Amino acid sequence: VELVPLVLAGDRRALARLISYVEDDGPPARAALAALFPHTGSAHIVGVTGAPGTGKSTLVNVLARSMRAQGQTVGIVAVDPTSPFTGGALLGDRVRMRDLAGDPGIFIRSMATRGSLGGLAQATGDAVKVLDAAGFDVILVETVGVGQAEVDIARTAHTTVVVEAPGLGDEVQALKAGLMEIADVLVVNKADRPGAAQTARALEVTLDLGRSTKGQAGWRPPVLKAIALDGTGVDELLETIGAHRAYLRESGLLVRQERERARADLMSLLERELVGRLVERVGVDVLERWVDRIADREVDAYSAVEMIVEGERDPRGV
Ligand SMILES: Nc1nc2c(ncn2[C@@H]2O[C@H](COP(=O)(O)OP(=O)(O)OP(=O)(O)O)[C@@H](O)[C@H]2O)c(=O)[nH]1
Ligand SMILES: [Mg+2]
């Protein structure tokens, strides 16, 4: 908690340490987050997600540089999925470190997968809050869109950029559907490769078929093309992100989003807290015996839940 004033004053070392605490969770982190909370709410949070290897890290890198050129400060949170796909990650991230390190207006943080993915989503959301409180104008959150947890992380963003690339395999097409739903902006990266125009057209068609993205009647996700490697299309992407932000403000959606986020935060924390307390009160051993009973078809799960919550002590009468 003594780190809080330092973080608010822009101390980078304190910032890094506090995010580590947040990753580990625990009471000190919670106290610090509580103290920082009143200072959050001014950053524009931009999620960058997409299939593995589409060029997200490279794109985040050039985006951050352009934002800096416009005088904005940028926090970057890269969620390391430790997935079997991370071929490009190391390279992209190393390039990013080299290009952006040393600029005091940029702070880069990788979140490692520790424990459950749900925990990762929580920790990432909290790291974003810390950067928000520390005063960064924009926070870029890179996630690989392979699972629900990553999609949840993307949902904490105001603006979600989904990165595609031409010529991806069928297995990647499958996850597109879920990603399309959360996209505010679509980018076909690697436009220097053949098939980019085709991919962009396919996305437009999918948009025509789908329509309702996040219930945003007044916003159709634009499909842009980019070459992250040389920065082509990045200005347009930046403009589009700005336009989406303006749209959120003017339509009143920003306020509604904020409420939704607050609700989701509250519910997930309540769930964790209540289940944790219940497990503590009932005891893991007793829960295991309930599991046995359900597995033995002595009782169904619904009835078991009712009895556990009502405080029935021991299912096998020990
Ligand atoms: N041809 C071409 N290659 C690109 C472009 N952008 C990125 N790449 C390359 O694609 C590879 C993956 O780039 P990354 O930026 O690491 O991709 P990523 O989406 O962050 O990858 P993961 O984090 O592993 O999912 C690297 O070898 C990049 O150099 C582009 O516009 N054109
Ligand atoms: Mg990456």
C-alpha cells in the first residue's frame, strides 16, 4: 500500500512492483487496488486480439509508437498465453522491447499464466486498473484469442481490435466467429501477403450476415488493411480507434459499458469470495464426500448444492 502514492506520482519501479503484487493477488494487492480505484477511469483501454501469429505484437508496437508521436502515454499489457501456438511471440516481443524500451511515456508488462485462466483474466484486469490509475492515456492489451478467458479479457476493453491475417488454416477460421462478435475494429494484417483483399471481403460478408455486434446500432466494425512490419495502415487504424472512442462517448455507450464492467467485476468477485468462504466453512473433505455421493448416484448435484448451502453437515453421517 505504501507503493500507491509512488505509483500515482509516476514511479516506474513502484508500478512494476505493484503489478507483481496484483499478479500474486492477496490482501496487500487488494488494499492497493482499493486505494487506486478512485484514480481510474480516464484511460482508453484498447484490446488487441486475434489468432496466434497474426502480428498482434508487431501491430501493438507500431501503434504504441504512433500514439507516442501524438503525445499520448501508453501502457502495454501483453497476456502471455503459454499456448502451444506462441511461435511468433518471443520474436515480436523482443523487437517490441528493443524499440520501445527507454521511453518514459511507455510501460510494458507481460502477464504470465499462473494458475487458472480465470485468475489470469482477473490479474490482467487489475493490472490495467493500476496502469489506468498511474495516468497512462491509452492502455493496449494484447491477448491471443483462443479461449473464453482471453475473450473475457478483451471484454474489459473499450475498443477491441481483432487482428486477422490472410491464409490462415481452417482450425483458425473456427475461432473467428467468436472473435467477430467482440470486434469493434477488424484489421487484416500482413496485407503484403497474397489473399489480403479476399480475407477483407470475407470479413465484410460475415459482418453483413452477423450484424449485431455488442448491440452497437450506430457502429459497423470497419475492416482495415495493414502491414505492421512497415507501419502501413497504422495511421488509419489509429484514426479509427479514435473514432470508435468518440462514438462510445457520444452515443452514451461508454457509460453503459462502464456499468456493465462494474457489474461483471462485482459478480465475479462475489462468486469467488462466496465459494471460497463456503469451501472453508464446509471443508474440502466433506465436499469430497458429497462428490462421492453424486458420483454414486445417491444424490443429484442440485439437491447436494441445496443441502450444502443449507448447512447439512456430513453426507455420509460420519
Ligand atoms: N509479412 C508480414 N509479416 C508480419 C507482419 N506483421 C507481423 N509479421 C510477422 O509475423 C510473425 C508474428 O508476429 P507477431 O507480432 O509476433 O504476432 P502475434 O500475433 O503477436 O503472435 P502471438 O503473440 O504468438 O500470437 C513475425 O514473424 C512477424 O515479423 C506483416 O505485416 N507482414
Ligand atoms: Mg504476440
